[in-house]
Amino acid sequence: MDPIRVEVFLSVPACSGGVAVRRLLDEVAQEYGEQMDVVYHQGRDARYEELRLASAPAVIVGDLVRFVGLCPTKEGLIAALREAGLK
């Protein structure tokens, strides 16, 4: 199975929510890193506009926008990853 793509959009300059999201993903990647492909975006780029995101941080899991404007809980993030196929 291919790794689950996780896209993370962070604001510039970094906000507390973005710092928390990065820390959370680092923690989750220690457990499930081989099953995840995490891509970070800084600021509003073309992908940010394409997804029509309203604010950052934002976390996209697979093809679904899952969290916008806040840092998810670890349980919430893992649940979203499981729905996308995490074992």
C-alpha cells in the first residue's frame, strides 16, 4: 500500500497552532512514519488557493480537508489517518 499523503499548510510567520501541528505530526510520524508522506506548505501557495482554504494551519489527509484553523488532537489526527487507510 502507498503511504497516506498528508499536506500541512502553515502560516508565515508561524502561529502557535502551526507550531503545535508540526510537533503533533512529528510525534505521530515516529509511530506511523513509513505509512505517511507528509508535505509542508508555508504561506498561501497555489495549492492553498486550489483547496480554497480559509485559514492556517490546515491538514489535508488523503484527498480530504480534515482540519482548518486549529491543531487537531492526536486521537483526531490518527482517526483521520485510519479513515484514509492507516493500519
